[in-house]
Amino acid sequence: MPEQADIDFPARAHIGDRTLANADIRDIELARARRALAYLKARIGNTGMRELLRDDLDRARAQNRAWVEASGGRWKSGTVELVVPGPRAAAFHAFFMAMMKEDRQSELRAAHPEHFMNVPLGPHAEVIENVGQDDLPWFIRLTFTASDAEFPTPWDPAYPAEHRLGAIINDADGQRIGSAIHEMRDAEDGLHVKLSIHLPEAAPDALVTGHLHHFSVEFRNWTRAAMEAA
């Protein structure tokens, strides 16, 4: 959401016979900001990004280890259900799996501003992102699971098993620091995407809420991309 000061700043721009309202100017800025970010990510590349963020990634890993140790194997969780016009669950699942398999970097990065690196490696992926909207980016290794794997929260039986995807979240040393499950189904009002995150119990509650916001942004963008691709 824009800052309150931005909402309260009623700018207008007159270009020829067209007038841009404040919201129009913000939309132009957002579009160009997305383009600028995509350009910088592509120019830096995955290897350069890891080197650029090395110190922050090390700090985040140390904090995550502290939360894991303080949690003693206990987890906290949160869930968001995203509702979008489409596509169908089968089509989106196929799009998502193909995007990962084919390493479509532009789509992987573009889903969220804080997707700094996404490298699919078969049943695994290496990712740099700000989990939970944390101040620091995290380097994480995802291990994808079968749809019947056990997680701190159960799978929802209202969602078909063939449209599920689970992931164990490890740090660079292989320490488990969380997990996530993604579930999809068709409904009368469109596609429902149920997304759950599990983080160490000692982590701040805001980290869980922040990652539900992260899920909302990235899957809104991925489902839209899937519709446009279709």
C-alpha cells in the first residue's frame, strides 16, 4: 500500500489534452520501478547476487539458527487463501512446474520485488529472498516433497492431491529452518490458492504475517502470468 503521505499528496500532470491523476503517476512509477528492478537483477545475475549479499545472508543465517535452537523443534504457522479469476488449477499447476523445470528466470524473479535469486535444481531450488518480509534477505534451499508428506499443519482435503506442492526450507548448511505447502483448487469464484508457511516458534509473529503478504504478491503475479500465457 502507498504511504499515507503519498495518498494525501494530490498531484496532477497535464500532458497535452490528457491529465494524469495522482494514482496514474504512481502507476507509471510502479511500472518503471519493476522494469528497473528486473534490469538490475538480470545484470547482476545469480552469482553476482550471492556475492553482493554475502554479509547480509550470513547475518540472516545466524539469526535463523538462533530461532531454531530456541524453538526446540516447535513451529508456528500461518495460512492465506488467495482468490483470483483464473486460470484453472490444473493449468496453473502445469505452468508453475514448467516454470521451475525450464528455469524461466524472468518469471521467477518478476513475481516479487524481493526475489533476488531463484535457481531450480530438479527436486530442489536455491533461492535468495526476504522470507517473511525480514529486513535481511535469506539464502534458502528448498526441497520439494510429495503431496502426502507430513508438515506442522495438515494438508486440506478440500484441495486435490494432484494440485499440491510441499517444500522443506533449509539454510545453506542444510539446517531445516521452515517449510511451506501450496494447494490449489477450482471454485465458482475462480482459482483458490491456499498457501501455508511454517517457521521456528521463537521467530517473531510478524515474520509469519509478512510471509503471507509475500505469498499474496508472488502468487497473484504468477497466476496472472499463467493466464496471459494461456
